[in-house]
Amino acid sequence: MDFRDPIAAVIPGVQGRVLTALARTETELTMRTVAELAGVSANQATVVMNRLVHLGLVERRDVGSAGLVRLVRDNEAARAVLALVDLQHRVLARLAGEARKIRPAPACLVVFGSFARADAHENSDIDVLAVPPSEAEADDSPWTAALGRWTDQAARIAGNRVSLLEITRNELPGLIRREREPWRTIVEEGVVLIGDFPAEIRAAS
């Protein structure tokens, strides 16, 4: 999935661009402003807008010679479009929900990299730091299987591959002290799905 502009990814072309422009604001916009925000011609924006008005997703109000438009946020189809705007946060919430099913529970799972920044495109991996529970370091078979199931489900939810970085608590301090990638990114941008952010990472932030 392309999380930089999920509406345009799912609804390609002029219509997706116009819907993205409308979904990102609750303010009424002129046709010209919509065209500029969408990066399309005024004629293209007008054709698409007229269809969206006819479908009930957009309402138009004429003020003098200007036509002001905005997304009808109560419209159910428009709500589906708005859900795409918030796609990254919705995916993070689902990944966290699935992470709570992992047994034995991880010490923490942290998403970092392009997905955490909402910069991931369709070829981007979802980078995840996985710190196993202390008991899994000695007997890791149940942990490995549970983490594998979560990884498969996470990829289905997001539509992107998951790239796991599994590090034990004992290994963390030495790696973080190097102040190299990906540790700098994890420290600065990591999003915790479950568990406690390791004290070693908090101390380095």
C-alpha cells in the first residue's frame, strides 16, 4: 500500500486527486483551489466535481459567481474516503490489537522507518523491532511461532511486507551506543505497538 497518498492509490487518476484535496479539509473550497491542490486542470476538476455532487459525496454552494464545494462528511461513501486519509493510524491500531494476541507477550514491538513516518509506498517494508520476553530467550519455539503468525497477519492488514529486527534486551545497550542506523531512527521515530519502550532506548532519546 502507498501510505503517502492512500486515496489516490486506491482511486487513481483525477478523481482520486480531487477527493484527496477535499478530504484533507473541512473548509469550503473554490473549484480553482481544488484544482490547484489536486494538481489538475480547472476543467478536469469541474467534470469530476459535477459527478461527485451528483453522487452525493460533495455539496456545492454558489456565492455570486463562485462555486464553493466540500465533502459531505455524513455521506457513507465519503466516510469510506475519509477512512483512507487516516489509513496509517488505523493500520497501526490494528497491528497493536493483533500484537496483544501474541503469547508469550513480547517485551515490546516498535514500528519504525518509513511506515512510522507515513512515508511508506507500495514497495516499502514495515520495519518492526521485536524484543522477546526474557523467558523466550531460553526457549524460543512458542515465541517464534507466535511472532511469525503476527508478522503474516500484519502484512495482510497493511498490504506491505514486514521486516523484523529481533533483538534481546541484553543486546540492546551495545547496539544503541553505536548511534548508527537503524537505532537512531528507532530512538527518534519509533512507535510502540505493545509493551514498554526499552529503558535503553528511552535513555538515548
